[in-house]
Amino acid sequence: MSPSVRLQEMIRVIRSARTQGEERGVIQRECAAIRAQFRQADNGGRSHNLAKLLYVHMLGYPAHFGQMECVRLIASPRYNEKRVGYLGAMMLLDENQDASLLITNSIKNDLAHSSQYVQSLALCTLACMGSAEMCRDLASEIDRLLRASSSYIKKKATLCAVHIVRKVPELGELFTPAARALLAEKNHGVLHGAVILITELCERNAQTLVQFREAVPELVHIMRGLVTSGYSPEHTVAGISDPFLQVRILRLLRILGRNNDTASDAMNDLLAQVATNTDSSKTAGSAVLYETVLTVMDIKSESGLRVLAVNILGRFLLNNDRNIRYISMTSLQKIVSTDHNAVQRHRGTIVDCLKDQDASVKRRALELSLALVSAINIRSMMKELLLFLSTCPPELKSHAASGIFNAAERYSPSQRWHIDTILHVLITAGADVRDETVPNLIQLITNASQLHCYTVHKLYRALVADISQQPLVQVACWCIGEYGDSLLQGECEETEPIQVTEDDILDALETVLQSHMSSPATRGFALTATMKLSTRITENVDRIRSIVSIYGSCMDVELQQRAVEYNALFKKYDHMRAAVLEKMPVMDRSSMGPTNGESGGGGVQELEPTKPKQPEMMVAPQPASQVCDLLDLLSDPDEPSLPGGPLGPGGGPLGPAGLMSGSAGGDLLYLLGGLELTPTPTPATAPAAVTVYDKSGVVLKLSCERPLDASQTITLTATNTSDHDISSLTLQAAVPKNVQLQMKAPSGDSLPARSSAVVTQTVLLNNPNK
């Protein structure tokens, strides 16, 4: 390809390249030829070569070596070269390039050119890549052009002023008078640019916003003229007169009317006129109506106008265009908290959108449906949401289940309805529920004492039918372990009679223990439930003992630990088994943590049942053989407590009074009954500390331990009672010459104010003379 090839020919050759390597070779050869021609002093084809270089730049290849050529062409007196030079500057230069500063003077000269087309080139380039320095240097020229007689130049200058205001906000005051005058223009292009400029000025300066609020009547007049004007082939789009300008004016009115009663009153009638006279069958009309709704909701509009805006969004929900339905539900979601009753009128249409095929529309419809749930419509809305949960895509199930749980907790008409709803969700989407669902449901079941029989029957049926939903299986195991005796009775007024034997219950729990679908936490629930049944049934205790003993050698450390503890209850402490495994008391939801994951992070704390307090036993904390064995059995301070029973799978055991593992030893020893412990002498009380320094808020106390032979240990404790922190604290001490002094490192060198922390230092004294 020769160096003088035309642009069209170069494009044809590049497009005909079969491989990327062939294309790269063509471009490299052409770029080399362009460089060579750029180096020639007298080159008549500079604009032609730069045009080819710009095409290469659009393909993604480097073209930075043409930047200086852009500067030369901009300074050329020829219009065709100047045009290509300015185009190259907009594409190859930006405000971070040093070469951009070289064209500032050329742009200034061209802004004063006699031809409006040369002025237009300079305005477009400055608006595209002008730096803050260039904007400051040329702002006065732009302000002059805003008052030009040509509408063509005014439009370009207005858009250039918008760029200057965005780049250097403090220059906005320079353009404020001219921007106000531009509202009197008849040309739609100038009006459009003026509205954009005023919007930028108002968003960046509160004082300018106050000034332009006086222009609301002018904007209302312009907008009313657009709404009532007839057909104009130059501006009408799909039957709407200049929808672009209408949208810009509505956005500006939204800014001017926000938090201002006077401005809002001046535009209320106009907004009502736009809302009622605009055709929403076309996209252009829908865009204008949508901006109208946003303006109505953002200003201090009348209540009737807000209802009209909500009704417009309701009509959008019936539109065949999914984009319009999506933005309608997005807007309704924002205003549902303030105009709840108005949005409720469109509840049926919103619920129907749950059946839409588009995933984004479904998600918005779900969020809006959950926001519309109230105490009045809880039953009907929950039916629709549960139906949606059974058919919704997997990515929405977790969100839907969480929303249903929250709504049921806030507006449940009864405890039975609440339990049934949560169980339905667990059966439908148990694997997608939140971690705190299990302890929440257990707490709910525990408090509903009159529904224990009904709940355990329903959960047993669900467990037998499906053991794949881990949260459901965990709750079912917990309830069977607690209320298995109700299940054995077979009589429940709220459910159909079912005859369940002890073997049936143990078979179900053993299936859970042996299933590959059961997580370690679920197996822990099942093992604990099996153990607790040993006090609720009478004929299969030996089978329970054998099941528990199997897991004494389990690979899972948690199950193995629990199995060993349960075996110890059977063997060494069988007389305490009934008390340790009694029913759980009412729970308090003060601490809920994850339960159906692999790791437990917290649990449900139980309230102490109301009963007379037993006299406390004064037991010394010294180890005894029997006490150590039992405390080793009953405590596991490193594990958090879970609602799995007195010896729950996720935490330490609980005594008959609902004590957490890690409670005081005296409370746990209440379980020991007749064990005789040998108390040890209580150590002597340490002498009281003596204040040896108290000045400027610093208090230093000295305490001595009992001397051993010739050695004495002294502890110095410093506190700061003032209101200011103290730093670089140093404690010093002096002793007689016959005493040896050794000061260990202090615990710190700063004292926080108001005695929030202390600094301690240990001093060792040694007196050889005793």
C-alpha cells in the first residue's frame, strides 16, 4: 500500500485483512508512512494523513504521535484543515496532556473569528476536553458568546458553559445573568441548553437556587406552551411536542420546588395539566409522564396530585413494555412508605407482576409486594407470596423467604397461623432460609405452649415425608426431643389422629442420623433428640443407649463429644439423667445466632423458670475427683450454646434450671445432689491498698503481698481521675541502700481519662539482712 493511499482505500484494505496479524501489519506500514510525511516541512496532505490516523486510533492502535500535528492544523487558516485538527484534538488530547495547553490561544482566537462555523469548532473542542486552566482562561469569551445574535452560536456556547460549570463550579456566578436571559429565547435548542445550564448552576450553589426560583413562572409558561402547542414537524416526536425539552424543564422544576411551598404552588396546576393531557401510549409520552410523577413526589404538592401520580404509575404497570413496568415499580417502591394507601389500590396489578417472565420485574414486584403487606391484608397477601415462593427462580427464593418471615413476625394474626406459615416456607424452600430461622421458630414454638401437640404432629409428618430440608429437619428433631410424649399419645384436636409408636419415632431420628444429606449440625439435633427421648419413653431405652454409643467413635468431633457425654449420663450419672434432660423452659430471643450452618456462632438463651431458690452450697473451687468428672461432662466453655436441648449439638449442656454451659460452678453443683465435697480453707484476704500519691488527678496506690523470707513483692496501681488523657507516664521508687530493688516493665505508659483504665507495675524487693 503506497504512502499516498486514500482514506477509503486504507479502510478497505484493513477490513479485508483475514487475520489480526495481517491487519496489524497493514496499520504499522501506514503509520510509518504517516510519520514520515509528518516530518516533512511542506506537506499539503496533513489533514488527509491525520484523518487516516484518527481511524487507526478508533481501531485501538496507538496514535499519540499525531498530537502535535493536531496543534499545527488548528492554527491553520484553512477551514478544512482546522476542522480535522479540532476533531483530532477532541480524540487524541485530554486535559492531562501537555499538548492541550498549546491550543488555548488558538481556541481563543477562533472564538473571536468572524465565521460562526469556526467559532462552533472551538466551542465544541473546549466543551469536550477543556481543562480547568483552559476554562478559567476562556470563561469570559464564553460569557460573551452567550449574548451573541446567532442562535447556533448561543446553543454551542450554552453547552460549553455547562462544561465549565462542571469543571470549575466557582465560575457559575459569571453565567447566571446570561442563563436567566436565555429563557426568553424561542429557539428550542437554545432553551434546551439554557435549562441544562440553570440546572447545573442550581445544583451547585444554594444562593443561585434561590435566585432562579423567581423564574418558575417563566418555566411554567414555556412548559404550558409545549403541552398545548399543535403539531410541529421540527420538534414533535410521536405526537409529543419536544419531549426532550419537556423532560429537562420538569427536572429543573423538581429542583426548584423541593422544600419550597411558593414554588411548588406555582407549578401544581401545570403538573396536573401535563399528567392529564399527555398520551402514555408512546414511549415519548411515558417519559414525560414519568418525569412528571417524580416531580410531583419530590416537591410539596397537593395530596390529590400525589394520588394522580400514583395512578399514573399504576397505569404503567399495565404497559406491555417491561422497562416501563420496571421503572414504575421502582418508583412505587420509593413512595410506598409515604403514600401507602394510594399504592394499595394497585396491589392486584403488582401481585400479577410476580408472574412476569422477566427476572428483574419479578424482583421489583416481590419487593413491592412485601412492602404492601399490612395487618389488614396479611392473609391474602401471604397466600400470593407463598404461591410465588413455590414457583420463583432459585435466585429469588432466599429473598422471598426472608421477606415472608419478617412480614409474618410483624403482622401474624395468631400463633398457629405464624407457625403454619413458617413451616410452609421451610417445606418449600428450607435450604434457602436465613440461619436465624431455626432458633426463631424454636422460640416461637416454645412460647406457644397450647400448640405443642399440634406442632410436633405436623413436624413429624414433614420429617417422615422429606429429610432434605435441613432447617426443617432440625426444628422437627428439636420438637420431637422435647415433646415426643405428645406425639406418642396420638390425640390432637387440631390435626388428624395418627398412631405413632416409639419405634417409629426412633426410626425417623435414626434415618436422619444415617442420611448423607444431613449436615453435622442436623445430626447433632437428631442425636440430642434421641437422648432426650430416653426420659419420655419407657420401652426402648436400651435402643437409645445403643444408638448413642455408636457415635462415641464418630469422626465428627462434636458428635463424638456429645455421644461420650450422653454415655456418661447413662453409666455414671443415670440418677441425674431425668433432671438433666427435662423439657426446656421458655426462651428469650436476646441472642440469636446461626444454627443450620457448619459452624455455630451463637444460640438462644433460656429464661430461668420461676421457682423457689435452693440454698446455695459453699463449695471451694479446688478439684475433687467426682466433681471434675461431672464438670467435664457438663461444661464446654469453648462452644456456643444452641437450642438443641440440655446437651445441645451446638453448645454446652443445660441443667434443669436452663443453665448455660459456662455458668457459675455453684449453680452446676446444684445438680450433684448427695455428693460430699471436702471444702478447702479460704485464702487469707489480701491487705488493702494504700494511696501513696494523689495529685492533678493521678492516684497511685501501693499494695504488698505477704513476704517470703527476705523477698517482698509490691504492686503499684496508677489511675487518672481527671478529664484529660495522660501520656508518657513513668513510675519511680527509691529504697535504702541495704535493700535491692527490681522494677518490672509497666503494663503501659498512658492513662485514659475518668479512670477508664489503669497502669500497673510490679516491684520486687530483696533485703539480705532480713
